[in-house]
Amino acid sequence: MNKLRERWNIKSNFQFFIILLVFAITGSTSALIAKPLLTLLGITKGTVGLWFYYPLYLIIILPIYKILLLVIGTLAGQRLFFWNFIKRMLTRMGLGFLFK
């Protein structure tokens, strides 16, 4: 826990708790939003098969997760932390050109 606090440059236990809470809420919410979104687009397990559905489900979750992470992180008062986190994540995915 202390290594993570140092790596993320977190000053207090409360800030650490808020950040972990935002990660938990965002992960759960993005998974809950992706399923109805796929159904709205007419994509279900029965129509496209499991081998296509689950990779598409994961691909749909990624942008939803990043958007929710920034929105929920901002509401929690940690906008700067999550903005930098998202930039780092996208850079590691090879999408760093979006921020130049």
C-alpha cells in the first residue's frame, strides 16, 4: 500500500481511499453500462456468438471506463490524478498521440 501511495504521490490515507473507491465504482459501472449498450446496438450472445461477443464487450468497456473514470474522479475531487492516470494509460496503449 505504501509503495502505491509513493508511486501515485498520494499524501493522505483519505485520498488513497477515495481513489480506490473511484476505481471500484468506475469498473463496476462501466461493465453495467456496456451490456445494455451492446443490446441496444442489437448485439447479443445469441446473434453473434460468444467468440465475437466477449471481445467486443471488452472493446466497448475501454472507452466507457476512461470517460467514467474522469467523470467520477472529478466528482470525487481527484480530477488531476485521474486525468494524468488516463493519459499514462493511453500512452502505454500506443495512443499517446491523442495528447500532443
